[in-house]
Amino acid sequence: MEFCNVVVRHFGKVILLTLLLLYCPLSSVWGSGYAVYTQGASALAQGNAVTAHLDDPAAIFFNPALIGRLPGTQVQLGSTLIHATRDFDSDLAGNDLEEDTNHFPSTFYVTHQFSSRFSAGLGVFSPFGLGTEWNENWEGRYIATSSDLKTFNINPVLCWQVRPGLYLAGGVDILLLDATLEKHLYLAPLPDGKQKFRGDGEGVGYNLGLLLDLGKHFTLGLNYRSEVEIDIEGDAKFTLPAGVSPMIAAMLKNSAGETNVTLPAQAQAGLAFNGVKDLSVEVGARWEDWSSFERLTIDLDSGLSTTTERDWKDVFGFNIGGRYQLTDSFVLMVGYLYDGTPAPDHTFDPSIPTAKSHMISAGLDWEWKRCRVQFGYAFQKYQSRDKDNTVGATEGGTANGNYRTENHMIGLSLVYSYL
């Protein structure tokens, strides 16, 4: 009850503002596939290598077992500016296309320590997102012009100190999803038609965390999030040019429809070392079960059904990061991350132009009295990737060519402690 009263009394307006920020479009950056890992400025600055030592409420996302070490009541509010640039060099026309987008995924966390053995927390964040935009007249418009997926996760967690140096935690993921997919329809010799499907749904999963002191300045952290199945219901709308035949018009009529998405299970592990004064270093690894994404099928009540094959594979990523206490008030943070890609060559397409990537990051954490201001910057470079498959051939064009993506990310988090 005390925990709830604190949240309602001091942070009701902050939570409302955060929910509004979180429901803005996101981009398919940072993680593999369309996972989003910009969940805190300190973690961003350390390349996400924080599963075993993070000391702020964003631990709810990275490893909820860490909140057992957070004293009092702590609140964290943050946002990240993501500037994404995508380039396409066509095999067919030889021309270059560049698209820039800006996104602002935001987070809210609150934790409370009831005693030395029990703590609780609440996180509000977006674990998956997709915001890919292409020119309306580009070569691949029959595959995708806009792919927008928003997720909204409400994650209450509990942490128990089993014995000194061993913490276990668990929580519930209440996940809401909203998706919009748009593309053109090839109707030559008539002008293009347009198709737009928008739907929403919800699902429930869980997350688990473990923190274990290994002695001799080493700490092990483990974090697991279950897959979440979401049934999406929505509507498909078609815009057709004048002169289209009655048969095509009857087939492409506005209709309710449905699809199903399985958001993948995720696991993270980290080993932290703090045997050097003022320095903490962590190496980590991440696994994502993208093999659950075999295909995307949209069934309309009108009888029309479309299937996009994905055949994605599981992905592993690796990272290293650390923090150094420069002064009593300032901490310097740096990190590096390598991420794989789940999309095989034969199903790679521009709606989700994922590729292997490298990321470097740095940042500062400034503490003043009960407040902390965290700043992080990261540059993520996706490896150049060639599309040389038949995806889009039956729709009107394959958009084969070379795809390149890079992201600049600037994160800011504010932490306030009630001790």
C-alpha cells in the first residue's frame, strides 16, 4: 500500500506523460529484428552490458533481480532520440534513394525496497518497434511504403533476496500492440492502388531474473523474457483508381481482418568485474528466439488472404561495457555491441531491412543530492546488405539492390531517489 501511495501521490502525472510518449512510432533499431533496447541512457552508454551491475531502475528491463540492491524508492524517466538513415542502391535503375526518420522511444520505471529482502518495481517501456518509411514512388512500393509497429509493455516485478549475494526476481509482461502496414498495388495499365492494414491486440508473458555474487569481485546476472503471442484484429482499406474492373473491385474491398504475431523469447547473461577501484566492467551475451517468426498471414473477412514468408532464425549478440567513477559526482561510461540478424537472404526485404550491426557508445552519469542525470550517445552501423531474391516479384517488383542503415542515438534519463 505504501508503494502504491507513493506512485499515485508523486508520479501520476509523470506516468500519464510517459504513456503518451511511449505510444509514439518506434524504429527497427538497436536490437536484432525489430527488438528495441534503448531502455535507459546509462545502459545505452554501456552497450547494454548491464545485466550484472546496473544501479538504476532501468534494471527492471535488463535484470529485475538488480532492483534488490536499490535503496528506498527510486523513479526514472527517460527518452532516446533515434536518427535513422537508410540508403538503397537499385540493381535495376542504378539510382540511390535515401530516407531519414526520427523517433523518440521513452521509458518510465519506479522501484521500492520494502526491506533488505524484498523489493518491487514497475516498468513501462516498448520492447519491440518498427518504423520503416519509404518514398511513395520508390521501386519497392509494391512490397512496402510504410511499416509501423508499436508495442507498449506494463511490467510489474518482485525481487527476493534468498540469502546474501543471491537475488531472484520475476514479473508479468502485459503487452499491447498496434500495427499499420501500407504498400501499393500493381494495377497496370491503370495507376497504382493502395492497401493499408491496421490492427491491434494484446498478450501476456513473464520475465525472470537472477543475480549472484561469485566472490573475488565477480557478479553473474541472468535475465529471461518469455515469448508473447498476440492475436491482432483490424481492418484492411483499399484505395483503387478509376476504371478498375468490377471483379478486382469486389476482390479488393474494405474488410475486417486478423493476423497473429509471436514476439520472441529473449535471454541475457552478464558477468561483471569490480576488482579495480572505481571501475566496473561487464561482458555479456544475448539470445533471441526469432525462429518463432516463420510467416505473417493476414486473413480478411472478404476471403482474401496474404502470406509473407519470413523463416527467421535465432540470433546471438555480444557486448562489453563499463563505468568509471571520475569524481564523487561524475561517472564515465563506454560500451560496444555486436548484433546478428534473424532474416535469411531468401526472405530479406525492405519492410524490415535488418542486418548484422556494430555499435559503439559513451556517456556520463552526474549525481547531485537525490538526483541523477544520465546522458548516453551511441552510433550503430549495419553491415551493407544485398537483396537478391524473388520477394516482391508477384506483387510488381523485387527492389533488389544494396541496403545500408545507420543510426545515431542520444539518450537522456533522470533518476530521483526517496531514501
